[in-house]
Amino acid sequence: MGENRRTTYTISEAARELGISIEWLRAGERRGYFSLAPRDRNGHRYYTDGHIERMRKGRGERHPRSTRG
């Protein structure tokens, strides 16, 4: 059988997957270590499997800040 993977994660789930705290994940976004996460219509961050993989591979690299429109 195929592996059941989620398609989106909350910030707490993403932090748990990465082995870091929610606070560090937020700070990492602010400081440019992680790209800014998209937000739902209520303003909550959400992450995909792709985000999680990029954060795992890109730890320590700085990302250019993007703006949300």
C-alpha cells in the first residue's frame, strides 16, 4: 500500500515534523531562514509537504524576504 501523507500542516504540526519549536519556526521566517508560509483566510499559517522538505534541506540558508499582497 502507498504511504499516507498529509497535504497541509498547521504551524504546530510543521514544527513537530522539523523538530523545532513553534517560536523558532516563526522567528526563522522573520529572519529569512525559511520562506514565508502562506496563510489561510483566517491568517493562520499552513505548510505543505513541499514546504517541510525545503525547510529540512535548507536549514541555515537565508531566503530573500517576500512580501504578501
